[in-house]
Amino acid sequence: MSTSQRPIGWGVVATGAIAHNVAGDLRQLEDSRLAAVSSRRLDRAEAFARELGVERAYHDVRALVDDPAVDVVYVATPHAQHGPVVELALDAGKAVLCEKAFTTSLADTTRLAELARERGVFCMEAMWTRFNPLIVQLRQLVADGAIGDVRAVSADLGFVAPADRTDRLWDPALGGGVLLDVGIYPVAFAQMLLGAPSALTVTGTLNEQGVDNEAGLFLTWPDGVRAHLDVSLVSPIPGSALVMGTTGRIEVPPRFHAATSMRLVHAPARGVEETQTFEWEKEGRGYVPMLRAVAQAVREGRTECPEMPLAHTVEIADILEQALAGLGVRYPEPAPLG
């Protein structure tokens, strides 16, 4: 039976916190079902399946990918393990929704994007912020000239990560560090509005394991357009965003990557500022709009979503790689699937 005639079957790879949250939101979609889950430990997969009503549990990702009931493979492993799973799914002709960051390198991201295009298979980085109705509206307001010409973007995000140095956030073998885990949100926000920058400078610190604790990025575009981005795993940065134009600004309060409100400020020359406030009541954990869009795209036979095309994923990977190189972060080659 084609996906136009039955609910979309989702296979969830990994059983961590993000997988729990996304799987919980998937249950809110009327035209989707949780067909399978896989984990390197079968007991974890089985516990996940019992908790969330998943139909089958596997200890081998290949078995999940080969399951004919699985239409979309959702990849929620640590960053360094994304690439091999995405490649396996694409080679099997399965649609892919992969957590951010897509991979730990520009080369792997580019290669997988090209593979998805060659296979004619849906593939997308799970940048849920792009599907948030407020961010969709922000993008449209900017396109409509509501704040004139954009001159600058600022965004910050951070928290104090666990002190335990065995946590995945600090593990270089798993793609640890602030830029791939947290920095991708401000970077993707700036790229969404301004595209790829013409120049980048970065400052920050590394820990004893060689991964980035914190980073400040300054991106520039022609004609003086710029973005200031600040991210941290050692400071509780609020997480706000600001888009500044020639006739106004848009303010997104913390935390902008999961926005529930924003303010449009009209600031005509020598005039009185006027404001409009927009709000959104979050659906589930906030992933529902993205998941709904992916399910619809797969049902319609499309290979990308316009909100988060593969070309944007490659541009974001390029920015992140430049920033990582500027800080001196070097990741080991990802291990193949066991």
C-alpha cells in the first residue's frame, strides 16, 4: 500500500531524550504511526516501545531500515553517528529526518545531500525552529519589508552543561561541543535570513578534551550587513534573537529557538515607535509543525521541505566548519555502523 493510502510509518533510531520528545509529538499526528525503534541495547528499545506505543523494537538499525512498515527514518543518535545511519536509510530508499547537526563535517553533509538527490529520496535536517509558526511569520514579515532592509541579526543561546566529562556534550568522538549542539540554532537563524556570509571570525575556548566550551561568531555580508552570535555550554545565556532593519526590528525573547512570542517594532524616521505582539501556543513539545510538514511532503512524494532545504543544511555546515576550524576543534573520523 502506498503512503497516500495509509498512515506514514516512522522508525526512530536511538532512545535518548530528544527521541522521546519527538516520538511523543509524533503521536499527535493523525496520519502517522510509530512503526519501529532501534537501539544498540534491545532492552532500551523494548522499554521505549512499551512507553510510547511503538509497534516493533530492534537492536540493529539495519533491521529497522529494512522494515517495510517504516517510511521515514528519524535519526536521533549523537552527531558523529548520523552519517552512517542516514546513508544506510537513503540507500534503502527510505525518507530521512536527521537531527541537527546533520553530520560533524561539511564533506559528509555535502556527500549525503548529493546522495539524497541522486536517490530521489526525501531528506531533511530536523531544524524544528524553521517550522515554528512564529518563525515562519518572522521570515514572511522580513520578506514583505515590514522592517525595511535587514542590516543586522543577533542571536544567543546557552546553558551550563553537566560537569561530568563523560557526557556526550564533551565527547569529541560523538561530536561534542557547543557549536554543533547549541551554536547551530543561532547560525541557522542568521543563515535563514541572510544566506551564506562572505566572511566569518570566531573567538572562544576549548576544554581539556579539545571541544569547544563557548564561542562568539561575527558574520559579515556585502554592504556591511552582519550577524553577532553567542553560544555557551558554560554560561546560562538567555537565548534571545533580534532582527534589525532600516525601518524597524523584530524581537524574539528567550528562548528564540522554541519561540512562543515575538514583537514587531515599527520605527519610522523621527517617528513614534509602534509595536505588534505575536504569540503561539506550542503544540506538544514544539516539534509537531515540523513533523506534520515532513509527513505531508513524504505523502506527496516531495524530496525536500522549502522551510529547510538541503542547500541550507550544506551552508550551515560550512559556517559551522569554518567556526570549528577557527577554534582549533578537530573531530575523529566517525566509526562505521557496528
